[in-house]
Amino acid sequence: MKKDLIRRIADDGEASEIEIEELLRCGGDDLKALYAAADRVRHEQVGDEIYLRGIIEFSNYCRKSCDYCGIRGPNRAVTRYRMGIDEIVDIAGEAERLGNTTVVLQSGEDVWFTGDRICEVIRGIKRKTGVAITLSIGERPYDELVRFKAAGCDRYLLRFETSDRELFGRIHPDDDFDVRVQCLHDLKRAGIQVGSGFMIGLPGGTVGTIARDILFATALKLDMIGCGPYLSHPDTPLSQGPLLEDREMYFKTLSILRLLNPRAHIPATTAFDALFEGGRDLVLTRGANVFMPNVTPQKYRALYQLYPNKPCVDEDSGQCSVCVMGRVARLGRTIGTGPGHSGLQKDEK
Ligand code: SF4
């Protein structure tokens, strides 16, 4: 039985690689104890509010070729689209009306959206709404990050995807692991709240890889940790990637992250719904405290398929909003009313 180990890790917020591997392999009553501990720490440290961060997928153009991604540049099967600046600002206003206190502006690495244009989008949204802004637009140089911050950017999401350098290099033909990590440090230096994370169950990884990814994410002292199951896309070089044999491993990873990062924001990522019936609801009872509804207009949704069977493709933002409110209410939780800024104390960063 690992209940003493779970209790100790929940109390200390620390664990070794071997201990994390033990938890990743646990089952039965230990599994229940792990999920209960993560839910308790979430309740005590970040409360019962669930923050809504509306995702606006504003461009599916991408100059890169990540081996797992459905909208990678070389995928000719994708019909490309790019929203206009005014259109993005209008959608942000609609997202706020639907209860989102943050909008997440997400795209491929689209060179049309220069630093100047991104700043224009940020300023437009800040003029028109009271929402916090998260960017998720890939690697950008430090001077642009500084300008984004000055324009009003609050947060930035940039996943490291795997802490295994060799695996990172193999699946990211255009990228360098050190540049990715440097960009995360640059974001902090620019005064932007940082979110990062990894794919759980990447082909070529092991249980040890997941344990090291958990430790790597923890060492970065992130404001937000976003992780989801790796899901293979048929039009990519990794199209044959299998799912993890132990499906609970996806949830165990999130729960362990909560124990080691008690005050971080941890979203129930959309990919959990693609793999499990009610997957996001389950994650919210196992450590997560953020929900990211899709507020992209319905006409674009089918064109932004990072992985197949992506949920909420046929719904519009209004339907998603009603669905989310119902899900939160059924969990006995409340919608976060403030911006949901970083829960990390300054001295922890
Ligand atoms: S993961 Fe991001 S950078 Fe890589 S191909 Fe997909 S959209 Fe482009």
C-alpha cells in the first residue's frame, strides 16, 4: 500500500523520480487515495472555483512541422484560415459575455501575425473588454515578448512537450530544446505569467519519461501546467502512435502534478474529452481547476484539428457555454469570477 507515500508527498509537495514512478504504476485503493489527495490539495490550495479561459483558435497557418500535429505546415489536407484583427477582438468580447475571464489566443506559428499585429490584437481586446489575455502562438524572441507585455499580455502558454532532449529533437524537426526552454525563461523575465507542460504518452517515451517530465515541469515553477494525452493524427508522421496501456496513467500524471505544484493553475485539457467520456469532468475531480471552453466560431472549428475526434467541433460558443455551466454545477463547484491570475507566491518564483 502506498497511502503513506501519497500522504507524505501531499504534505511535503516533493517526491523523487522513483517515488513518482511508483505512483504512476499504482492501482486499486492506492489509485483512489492518489485522486482523493490531489482533489483535497486542489480544494485547500486553489479553492473550488473553476476558471474559464476561452480559446480563440485564430489561425491554423503554421511554418513548423511537429511530427504529431494535425495542422503542421506540410499537411496539405488542411484548409487554412486566418481571422482578421477586428474579428478576433469581437470574438473576445463575445467570450467575455459568455463568462470567460480570460481569452487564450491560439494559433500555429503564423508569420503573418508579426509582433506589431499581435500587439494590435492585444490592445484592441484590452480596449474593448476586461478579460485577461493568454497568448499561445509558439516561440517568439525576447524583444517581442517584452512588447506583448507592454501591450497588455498577461500570460503565455508554451509547452516543452517532453523533457527528453533526444525525443524532443526527433519529433520537432524545426526546434531546439534549449531554445524552447530559454523562451520559457524569457517569458518570466518579461514579467509574463508562464504556462507550459507536456504530452502524456508520447511514442518513444516510458513511465520514466513521464516521471521526469513531471519533475521538469515542477522545477520550472510554472504559473500554469497544461498536459494532455498524446493522440495520434492520421495525417502526421506519428500516425501510428499507440495509446498508453494503462489509461489511468493520464489521470495519475495530473494528480501527481497537483501534489507537487499545489498552487499552480492546472487545466482539464480538451484532449481528455477526446479519449474518455466526461474526461474533463474526471480531471477536475483529480486535481485540475481550470476549464478552457472553445469560443472559436463554429465555421472554423473543424479546420483546427490538432488531433482527431476533437470534441466540441459541431457546437457554437453559446452551446459550449451552456454545457460548461452545467458541468461545473454538477461537480458542485463554482465559476471563477476574477481573472484567475497566478496562484504562486512571489517568493516561490
Ligand atoms: S504543434 Fe504548433 S508549432 Fe508545431 S506544427 Fe502544430 S501548430 Fe505548428
